[in-house]
Amino acid sequence: MDYKSILEDFRREGRLREIPPHRAGRGLLDLSGNDYMGLAARQTMFRQGFSERFPEISMSASASRLLASDQRIFGMLENRLEDLYGRPALLFNSGYHANVGTVSALNIPGTLFLPDRLIHASAIDGLVMRNTQMERWRHNDTDHLRRIVEKRRGEFDRIIVMAESVYSMDGDIAPLEELVALRREFPEIMLYIDEAHAFGVFGKKGLGVAESLGLIDETDIIVGTFGKACASSGAFVSTSATLRDYLVNAARSLIFSTAIPPVCAAWSLMMTEILEDMSDERARLAEISAEFRGIIEDITGKECVSRSQIVPLMAGDATKAVKMSHRLGEQGVIALAIRRPTVPPGGERIRFSLNAGLSDSDIHKVADIIRKL
């Protein structure tokens, strides 16, 4: 076997990935990205104010966070996050860096990791990287999780339960209240929640599902990203002062990576300020997401598991999913096929990412195209 033959296998199975061509500015309806609050689409509105506020901002950190001489903007953004969450925050270069670095650093003797079976690949990579003690629990099945905890709790000093608040492929939501109840019952449990697809979308201030349920203080580690609803780049971990200090000393993805450009941190600071006041847009997004999920259910005759702005249309086959994506594109709608290994075999689908800027006519246009497909 060689690399070329592997690529040919991917092509034959309908799984060959390619970087798409530039498509912006062609009048297409883009439902493939994660610009949930529509800020990226409207960024020109904020550029003048940004330039006036940060007229001499640097384009490069030129060093890792532990070596950079200019820490001002990074500190301002972390302080802003600390004010929002009521506890310290630490910046990372991306959600991938945040999960890989944090998870691998948390692996000290006496630790068992219990990730939801569908948690993001970046968290799994962090677990595998350090050869962790790990056992997956069935997706969103807290009864299964409880049985594992009860069986193995005596073997470990700490048990780190891991989940995403909003799952990136199905759009369903973790049973966070039940997870917190388990944390209260078993003092060994630490709760690790990835809010990448909830940050900016859920909660009064847009801090995520934990905020919407009033459970930030009972979630030990929250991961959020700036590259989705926040229309920027980078990520952060919100946690205790002790764990923040520990990650500064142990998270390799922080220690050995050049920090994000200060200009990106400044833009993220400005976007978080705007996001906090977008409660009307969050309500609008929730409204159109519920409407679109209902449309998908009517068309397919099957229940849609999504409870968020991410709505899947199941195809069940990679080739079929790719053809559906192409036909949507021919009708002016960008919605990409999701194939294994991102999803399990048989779970191939079109993933629609809705945003607060969509009109009712946009939703109905997509619905009409899907009905024809």
C-alpha cells in the first residue's frame, strides 16, 4: 500500500476531501460555516471603530506566549473573559490547541477520563497523545456514565467527565444538568465542557449552555472558541486560578506555539463586547433554527435530534451526501457533505449551519430545494 492507493480508496468510497475553491461574493447562501451570529458577514461595519481603538496594534506576537514581550492585548482579553465568567481564563491559538493542550496536561497519575463517545477529535487526540486511562460513555447517556463512575471510582483520585455542550455534527445538546448532578454526588468528578459551538449563541451574555442553565460555577473547565460565533480566531479555557497556573506550566500547545497575533486578540476583545449585547439575535437564531428543524422533520418524516443552530440532513452514504451537496450548490446554497471519519459509517449527512442573519425567505428557499432533492 502507498499514499496514492489510499487516496484512490478515498475517491472510490466518496470520501476524498479537497479544499474548496473561493466562493465568497457570488451571491450564494452559505450554510457551511460557523458564523452563527452573522458577525463575520458584517465585519466591514466594525473596521473603522477597530482601527480607531487599536491604531498601532501589532500583526505578530513573534514569540510564544511565555516569551512575548507585548502582553497588553492578551491580558486585556483574558481579563474581559474573567469578568464574564467570574474566574480566570487562558488564551490558546485555536480550539484544537486548547483541547489537545489542556486534556494532555490534565493527565497526571490517578486520573481517569470519561469522554462522551461523540466528543470532538481534538479532545480525543489529547487523550491519545498522553496514553491516558480512558473509557468512553454512550452519547448523552448519563445512566451509562453513572455505571462507569460507580464501577471505577475507587481506582482513581479524580475522574474527568468530558462532553460538548452543543455537538458539532448532530446539533444536539449535552445533558449538562444531569452531569452537574453527578459531579455533586461524586466528589472525584471534574466536569470538562467544550462550548465551541455554544459560545455566542446560548446564554444571556452568549457565554454558552452552562450560562443559560446557571451552571458555570459547577463546570470545572469550559473551553470556548473565537473562530465561530465570535468571528475571529483563537480559543480560551475558563477555569480555576490553580488550573490556569498549571496549564501555563504544562500545556505543551501553549508553551511551544507562537501566540496568536495581537491584532486577532484585539478583534476578539471587540467581538466579545458586541456579542454580549446580541440577545435579540440569539432569540432570532433560536427561532429560525426551530423552524428549520421542523421543516427537515416534515420532509424526512423522521425526528431531528438537533436542538441548536446546527441541523443535519441524513444521507447515510458518502456518495449520496456528496451528490446532494453538489445539487444544493447548483441551486445557490453552500452546504457541505460530512463523511467518515468525521461521522461513523452510515452517518453521512449534509450539515446546515444556520446564522442569525438568515431571512424567512432564505429558510423557505432552502426548504424548497431540499424537497426537490
